[in-house]
Amino acid sequence: MPAEGKTIENADLLKAFQERIDRDEKIEPKDWMPDAYRQTLIRQISQHAHSEVIGMLPEGNWIPRAPSLRRKAALIAKVQDEAGHGLYLYSAAETLGIDRETLYQQLLAGKAKYSSIFNYPTLTWADIGAVGWLVDGAAIMNQVMLTRTSYGPYARAMVRICKEESFHQRQGYEILLTLVRGSEEQKAMAQDALDRWWWPSLMMFGPNDAESVHSAQSMAWRIKRKSNDELRQQFVDATVPQAEVLGLQIPDADLKWNEDRGHYDFGEIDWNEFWSVVHGNGPCNRERMAAYQDAHANGAWVREAAMAYAEKRQMRKNETTGKIDLQVA
Ligand code: BYC
């Protein structure tokens, strides 16, 4: 009887939860939620946070070599924004009952996933343009959808992040626009960057819907509101005309406007490459992890100093409060 009673209660809770989702109500941290919903969010939000933080590395690489003071200032601001996005997202994950240190440790141990895209190298200055235009462009496509995700703290973090990503996308596009209006060599550099970043950018949206293990449940819970393939198509449709304005050639012989579908058709993604990168064997996976681990180790003194300062402040506060208490007494 108790076991059966529990099942009925869970079924009722699950039904009420799904009804709230279907009414488009936001789920907040203290609300009841199925454990699988909580775990899915922790997985997705933490992977997203890790992507923001690891995403600082390929671009940070170009800060000392930016071609002008204006470019350097914009790039520093952008990389700093990515750190901020990581922090909003770690905070959103923490509202689900996991602490930040655990998430950091998962990433440090190489157990956590982050977006495949950040395992590719930024070889020339044009790559910084391509990352802004394509990578941030793909990120926005996905994140605009996530401003309407069912979990309140994640949706609210996304609103702020999207505003900043839109500036990032434009600064990338403007870098490329400047290059394509420059010398033949600069234009060739822009084309080469597009050739290398196009396919990895399409991979950011994840496996095809038929292969996406989490999509069906995440769509039912309205964590995801559009599928991987829908977003990828939306990205291709929006980006092809932008490439035309730049006068650059998208490296896909099968790319063609399909009048009947009202969308561009495009070629098959190399899924072997995608999974190889996801499983740690991309061009820069090891380099990225080593840089992150180094940064963490080199920052140990900052964390220790911050902790010592916080403890000192707390002690002083306690002393002052103690004095006041004594005076009152
Ligand atoms: N890379 O069932 P699926 C940014 C994994 S932008 C690595 O479709 P889901 C930034 C997936 O995690 C990038 N792994 O999963 C931009 C799952 O593995 P697990 C960050 C990938 O979750 C500029 C498995 O494949 N954006 O930060 O339903 C500068 C099966 O996939 C990838 C986000 O994270 C990939 N590309 O859908 C700086 C957006 N794709 O967990 C920073 C939030 C799939 O079972 N995330 N996998 O081991 C999402 O919207 C969804 O998680 C995804 C995947 C669309 C990415």
C-alpha cells in the first residue's frame, strides 16, 4: 500500500508539473520538479557554462595580437563578457542544488562536456571575425530560443546573455567586412577562415534530431523549444545572405535555395569528425584542457587571498557586532 500510495502521489505530481509546463509557466528553484528534469538542466546549463569559459581561450589567444587599439579593446570586452556569461550560468546551475566547485572539478577532471566548437584553433586574425560572426551567430540562434526555456533562472540568464552575444556577432561580422574590403590577401584570409569555421559551426547545434538522445524529453519539458535541426536550418538560412554581402563562398557544393521548402538545402555534416571532437580528439581538446587546468592552478593564490580577506572581514564584522551587542546589553 505505501509503495502504491507513493506511485500515485508521484504520478499526480508529475501530471501537475507537466500541466504547468504546458501552460508555459516558469518553473522556479523551490518548485517541485522531477529529478530527471533537474538533472537534465544541470547537465545542459553546466555544459553551457563550461563552453562560455573554455570559449574564452581561442579568442583570448588573439588579444595580444589584435591589429589596432580599437580591435584590442573590443576583443578584451568580448572575452570578458564570456567570463560573465559563465558566471551567470554557473549561478543558474547552483539554484538546482549543485555547487560551483563540483562543476569546476568535473571540468578540471576532463569529465564534463563543453561545445565542440572550441576545440578548433584560431590561426589568423580573420578567425576572430569568423568566430564572432558564425560561432556567436550560432550561439544566439540557440540562446534566443532558450530565453523561453521553462526553467526561470536559465531563461532570465539568457535574456542578458543574448543582448551581449548580439554585439559579439556584429563585431565579428565587421572584422570580416573590413578584411574583404582590403587587399586580395586579406580577402583570401577571410575566405580561409570561413572555409575552416563553417562546418564546425553547423556542428554546434548537436546531432541530427534522429540521433539526439535528449531532444524528445527536453522538448516535452520545454527546456528546448526548437530541435537541433530546426535551429541549424534557421542558422543556415540567416547566414547565407550575410556571406553574399561579404562576397565570400560558403564551402558547401550542395548549398542551394529550395523553393518548395522555403529553405536552403545543405550538405551532410561529417558526423565522424563531430563525435571525434566531442570525445576528446579534436585539434585542440588537449590544449584547451591544459590551458584551463593551468589557469586554475595559477589562480590558487587569488582564491586563497580572497578567502583570507573574506574571513578577516567576517571576523571584524563579528567583533563589531559583538561590541554593539555588549553595549546594548
Ligand atoms: N558539442 O541529445 P543531444 C558559447 C552532446 S556557445 C559538444 O542533442 P541536447 C559561446 C550532448 O551534450 C556554445 N557536445 O543533447 C559562444 C549530449 O551529450 P551528454 C554553448 C555536444 O543537450 C561564443 C550528446 O551530444 N551553447 O557558449 O539535447 C563565444 C547528445 O546530444 C554538442 C550551449 O551549450 C556539441 N556541439 O542538445 C563563447 C547551449 N552537441 O550530455 C562562448 C545550450 C551535442 O548526453 N545547450 N552534444 O553527455 C543546448 O542547447 C543543448 O545542450 C545542445 C545539445 C543543443 C548543445
